Amino acid sequence: MQQAGTLQLRGYKMPLSLSDLIWLEGNSNYSLLHRSNAPNLMTARTLVRWQKMLPEFIRISRGALVNPNHIARLHRISTYQVEITLTNGTVLLVARRRIAEVFKAVKSTNN
């Protein structure tokens, strides 16, 4: 049984808490789940599938899906370069074509 705010992954006994999930890194047909209080997990799911399962997460590039609750800083470097600093200190670049969408999503999350 799945509780609110958790995901039950096939092959894992304990449910995954969404609040501990910082960001997801895509690598072909696999995704690496970066978590705050536990080791990273590798899953055989694409970021597209994760994005459908986690609609509140923000797709910042082809290879990254970010939990908006773990965004510590959004910094515009130049007109076409924006970087996101996460609560664990990771810095990720936002894809040029996704900059407006990311700013809009972060703004709506903070309201």
C-alpha cells in the first residue's frame, strides 16, 4: 500500500519518501535518484516516466528532473544561462529552452 508523499518502488521493501528525493538524473533508459538522507538509487525508468509520476517536479533539462522543494537558489548567469543550486549543494544548469518554464514553475511553487 502506498501512502501520500511516498512511492513504492519494485524491488525495494521500504517506500521512497518524496520529500527526501532531491533530483533525478537521466541516463538513457535509467534514472539515478539523488536523495537527501540515503544513498542514491538507480532505477530502470526513463525521466519521461518519472515526470509523469511526479508532475510537481520540474524538468530543467533533458537529463534532470528537480524537486522544487529542494531548490535553494536560482541564479541567472547571463541571458541564456541559469543555474539552480539545490539544498545538497549540487549546481545544475537549466537548458536554454526551459528557462522561462523553470522560472514560472519555481514562482508558482513559492506562492
